[in-house]
Amino acid sequence: MSVGYGAVGWNRQKKRYDFFLVLGIALYLGAFMGAGAWLFPDVTAETLMIRAFGSAALILLHLILLVGPAARLDARFLPLLYNRRHMGVTMFLLALIHGSFSVLQFHAFGDMDPLLSLLTANTQWDSVSGFPFQQLGFVALIIFFLMAATSHDFWLVNLTAPVWKALHLGVYVAYGLVLAHVALGVLQAEQSPRLWLPLAFGFVLVASLHVIAGWRERACDREQPEEMGWVKVCSPQDIPNQRGVVVTVSGERVAVFRDDQRIMAVSNVCQHQNGPLGEGRIIDGMITCPWHGYQYLPENGCSPPPFTEKIPTFQVQIREGSIWVKSLPLPAGTAVEPAVWGGES
């Protein structure tokens, strides 16, 4: 969290993240173009660059899509999720270089405007082998640009979280366009298994992880039975100290935390990017979102001053050794007395 906006809120973790990201890309591009020049000496430098930057962007796009469900299934992937936006902007830049060299090589030396040529030169919409695949890549690049241009928290705040989130879910539309771009483009000219097998594997892996993560999420959405407006959660000892559990109450996910003998409940949705607060932990007395480190006081759901974010809170009771949560949330920022458990930490 930070008080004001900056181009990038640098810290040691972000610097290490970006260093290894750039290093990995540089090594891949160097290896790809070096091997390509050695194995295919007749291929032009422009073609090698188009293929190198395009394949690098495609690999990075798959990694971006895999990080989300992987982090839901295993918390060890959370460090990758923390700076995923850096990965996304980098992927856009790789795709932009790929597209720019493609337009330069195939559309810049005629008597027509290159962009107009890109959009109108091929109109074989009813052909598979001759389909205008470049237009698909162009539309995907526009979506990636919109996502990269609005990746900063300034846009998250000013567009509001729901609008920002909807815009960035466009990555799945762009992913479908990219798959079609590759399948109807290079795979029509070169149908070697070494090309289509990795693409198919990547798609299956992305789809499988999303399905598995979604199936696991369904368990959290099972409504707990109410008794006189209260919902039974679990025993206090079932919650590790300074950790939380998630329960669905009246259609809303609620994060129930234990901090020594104190039991508190808040909305599970972080105000930053709708991160799952219940999968975070209490650090320095504050609930800390596992995605980007946004923090809230568990007693009232307020971010510590000077921050202004607030989340709804819930009344909590301990009855006969079990935690009970009131089914109706209190307004965001409402102070609630924690329930006190008499057991051992």
C-alpha cells in the first residue's frame, strides 16, 4: 500500500521480480534467434525477430493466465501473482514489437497505408488456410494495450474496481484471439507437431487449472444453515492463529480470523482488486490481503490511516465451543467487539 501514486512503487521484491523477468526474456530471445540463425541460415533477421518476440509473448501470456488459478490452489505461487501486472505490461511490449515488425515486413513497402493494408489486404473470411489471421492478432493487441495502459492503480481507483476488473477480464477474449491467430496463421504454413503440440498443451493446462480452481471455489460457496439469523462456522481451534477461514453467509463470502483469543469476521473481498482476504493473514495486528498486501483493522474493517478503504464487518459470538457469525453484514467500517475464546493459542 502507498499513500500517493507513483509510476512504480519499487521495493526489493519487485526489483528482483523484474530482474529475473527481463533476464529470462533476454536469454530466451537470444537463444531463439541464435538457434534459428544456425538451423535456418536463409531466414531473414526480420522473420527471426517476428517469431522470437511472438513466441516469447505467447509463452508469457500462458504464464500470466496460469498464475491466477495456481495461486488459488497453492499459496507458494502468490509471489508471482504479486507483480503479475509487470508481467502483463512486458507481454504487451513483446507483442507490440512482434506486431510492428510484422506490419513492417508485410505491409510497409506497398502503395497503401500499412494499417489499411493490414485490415483490408486479406478478406478470405470463408477460408481456413487463407483466413485473415493478422486481423485477429491486431484486435488482441488492442485489448492488451487497453489492459497495459490501465494497469496502474490510478485507473483502478478512477474506473472503480468492478469496471477495471471487467476490462481486465478481456484477457480471456484476447487469449482466444491469439490462439486463433496462431492456429490460422503459422500452423497453416508449418504443421509440424513441434509447433501445435506446445500450443495445445498450453491451452489444456490453462483450461484445466481454471476448472480445478473453480471446482475448489465451489466448496466455499456452499451456504451454511442459519439459526435465528446466525451461522455456525467452526471451532476456534480449527483456525490457525492469525489466519482465517472463509464461509458463505447469505450469498456472501465472509472471512473469519483468529488473533490469539480474539475472533473477528469481515467481508472476504479486498477493496483493491477483490482479493480473497480470508486466504491472507494477520500481520502487525491487521488483516493483510495475500494478493497485494492491502491491510484492514479486523475490529472495524478500516485501512489504517491515512488510507481510506473500508470493508463490511460481521458480529461474532462463541457458543458452546463454536464460532457463530451474524448473517447480516454491518456497514463498511463499523466497529465490532471481537468474540473472545477462552482456549489456548
